[in-house]
Amino acid sequence: MPEYAILILPSANRVYTDTAPALVQAELSAFAPVLSTPVTGTGIRAMGGVDYVTVDTSAPLSGTDLALLSNISSAYALFEVTGELLRPLPMTPAARFDSDLLTIQKYPGKTNEQFTQFVLNLTVLASRWAKEAFSTPLHVLDPLCGRGTTLNQAMMYGYDATGVEVSAKDFEAYERFIKTWLRGKRLKHTAQSGVLRRHRTRLGQRLEIEYAATKEEYRAGEVRDLVYYNTDTLRTDELVRPESAHLIVTDAPYGVQHGSRGEDESLARSPRDLLAAAIPGWTRVLRPGGAMGISYNTHVLRRSDLVDVLERAGLTVVTGPGYDDLAHRVDQAIVRDVLVARK
């Protein structure tokens, strides 16, 4: 029975590095249905003093399987285990751009980019597009996008990306970053930004970018769209076309410093209240067969409450291997969990 081993990519966050092996085991379970051979078991094994995540399969992995597993969020290297020896296997991730797109931005509260990829992977693998997830241009929406970590990961996969964020400071920081990055990489693109209005009412700011990974793709019209709306997430379904997003991936507020502006300009400080108000609108822009992945702090939002909100919006929470027991400590104030639901 073939056995493979995944060497975990070190993280700048020591706590996440400690957590990553267990999350990779879950991720492997989510990948299992799209592989050509059944996964018969996963584990964590120390070899040469280093921990590896192992995966057993009924038959050898194909080249397509190896390409799929190259997108495991914390995978650094992949090996075939032969006795006491490790044979390196080629990794061909779907990343279209250099990793600095994900790593350059440094700021307090930034979501670990490996975790962002983890949530995006779980979400796309729960959707109807799982088998073509890393070869088809999908549309990803992050309706609480902050400074754009999810948008950048969507770009890495060659997806279209739309973000919504109420913080003008985050919008302006991301606009500066992405314009500078595109120019620095000499990528062909057009960028338009300005005031965001609907029905003559000023809602905030907007950034609309059309770009391509190569000059040849740009000339051929094979471009991707990156859109960022600086406004209240409760307006998402006013700005994004109904049933246009294949995936919704977001990191929910961790505490009272986040929120959404209501009609009376007060701050909705409860993450549960914010999500209860926003998720029905997010669901309207999600395609049938699409999936929504939400990470959240269990100290301020109970899993049962979020399940209730998702089900009331008409979504089906995904359970089973890969989607259960994902809670993990981030720091003293945050124990993070992930819920994925399908439309």
C-alpha cells in the first residue's frame, strides 16, 4: 500500500506551525474525493527528528493527484515513503504568481496566509467545482476582506476576486499595495478607482483592476478581474450580481473592534448579529452549488449559533472528514474554528 509524506512549511507564527499538521490532515481528507485512488489513512509521523503528515492510498498517486496535493496550504515538500527512505516527488501548485503577493504585507491582525489558503481550499472542495478547482477561473467573494489576503490567494489560483470592507484605512492600504505590486511585477493591467455611488448616494470607495499573468494572455483577452468595494458588507448584494460568486470565503470579526455600520451609523459589535444580518445577502450572490467558508473566534461566536444562521439562510453545513474538529488556538483571546456550507 503506497505511503506518502508531506513536509510542513514553517510559518512565521509559531502557534500556527504547531497547529498546521492537524489542519493538513483535515485538508487531505477534503482533497480525498477528488483523487484518483482512495485515501486509506492519514497520520503524523516523526522521521529523522522531523514531523511529517503521512497519507496512505490504495494505489499510487497519479501525476494529476500530485498536482492537486501540491496546493495543500502548508505543504513544503512531498515524498513517497519507501522503507526508511523518502523519495522527493515533483510539486506543481496552481500558483500563478510569486509568493510575495501573499507575504509582503505585514500588519497587526493579518490572517496567516497559509490559513487563508486552507479555508479557500476547504470551501472550493466542498463546492460543485471541486474536481476542476485548480484549473478553472472561478469567482471568489470576501465580504469582510480587510487588506485583501483572500483576494491575493484568489489571484494566485487564477480566480476573479471581489472584496467588500467598511474600513477606508484598509481599502487605501490595499490599493497602494496592489497597484505597486502589479507595477513592480510589470504585469499588464488597467486600474480604476474613485467614489462608489448607488442611486446618487455615496457609499464609499471602489477599486476595479483588470489584469493578466502574462502579456500574451492580456493581448488575447484572457484577463482576470479584481474588485474592491469600500463600504458596508450589508450592501454586498446591491453591488455584486445575484448568483455570480462560485465561492465566498471570509474571516469573521474576532471581537468588538470589528463591526458593520447600521442605518443609524451605530456599530454592530456582536459578530453573531453582524453575520445574521449579512449572510442572507451574501447567499443571494452565491451560485447554486457554490460554497461559503467562514472562520471565526469561538470565544465570541458559538458554532451552534453560526450553524443556525447559515441554515436559516438556506445553506447546508458540510460535515464529515475534513470539515469537523477544526478548532485551534491562535492566542489567549482567540480559538479559531471553520464552518463551510453549501448552497
